[in-house]
Amino acid sequence: MTIEFTDANFEELVVKSDKPVLVDFWAEWCGPCRMIAPLVHELSDEYAGKAVFGKVDVDSNVAVASKYGIRNIPTILFFKNGQVVDKQVGAVPKKALAEKIDKLL
């Protein structure tokens, strides 16, 4: 299950999470974002209970996107213990994302 992260809930759900968190920064108009979305959803099911998965709509949540310097989308940030520990810019195969998640577990 993917969660919708917002400016309002980001601190609570991502930064304070006791599990690794994958955050997909995206926008409705972004073609590559739509390509990667199903992969993020599949991974969220496969890693249920081990990691948290969610999305940030950069058009609606400018504060979070700005805070983390999101300039290109899709950008996926990987958080552990409240800190960004890895980053992926652009659409990549599911296996590449899974490998990054595995390193955090």
C-alpha cells in the first residue's frame, strides 16, 4: 500500500518512521512518473511490514519538494532513521529500486 505524503504529514510519516521509507516525488502531468508508479505500488506490496512506501505530488506539496531540493521528477528518496540515505532520479527498472530497498533493511 502506498501512502500519500503531504506537507502536513511528511514529518510524522516519513521523518519519524521507525522503518525505511521510499518517497516517490511525482506529478500528474509527468509521463515517466506514471511509468514508475505501478512499480512502486508492487514493491509496497512485496515489502509490506518491512518498509513504508508513499508518494508526494510536487504540485500540491511545494514545501516538502523544496526542502529536499526536488528539481526533476520522478525522484525517489530513500529515508532511514529520518535521513535521506539514497536517491534515484528518473524511471528505472523495478529491480534497481528493490536493490536499494534491500540495502536499507
